[in-house]
Amino acid sequence: MPFVTVHMWEGRSVAQKRALVAAITQAMVDHAGARPDALHVAISEYPLENWGRAGVLGIDMSHASAATNDEEDRA
């Protein structure tokens, strides 16, 4: 039973989460040989005041700066 956990800032729509779960499931099937019916994906969302990065709370970062840093992590 593979179990994938995603930690991210809150704010994504249900549609985005559906797409994310579908993409993660397909990636696990394609690259890890997982069975989709046995795969679990858990999404943990955090308010900006409960997440720090580089010594700064999310609420103290500019929104544009936080989004840019998040995009850089995905590259």
C-alpha cells in the first residue's frame, strides 16, 4: 500500500487537488509500479502563519515572492 503525502500552503481549489491526486497516482503507476486501487494520497495544507521558509513565516513574505519561490522549487 503506497502512501504519498503532500505538504503545501493552503489555497488550492478542489479542482486543483483532484488534478494533483490524479497526476501523482499516474506517476506512481508509471514510475513505481503501484496499483492505483492500492495507492493513497494525503494532502496536508498549512496556513501561511504556520509555515516558515528561510527563517521567515509565510505571512511575512510578499505573496509574489512566495509564489516565485514555490515555482522555483518545482523546476
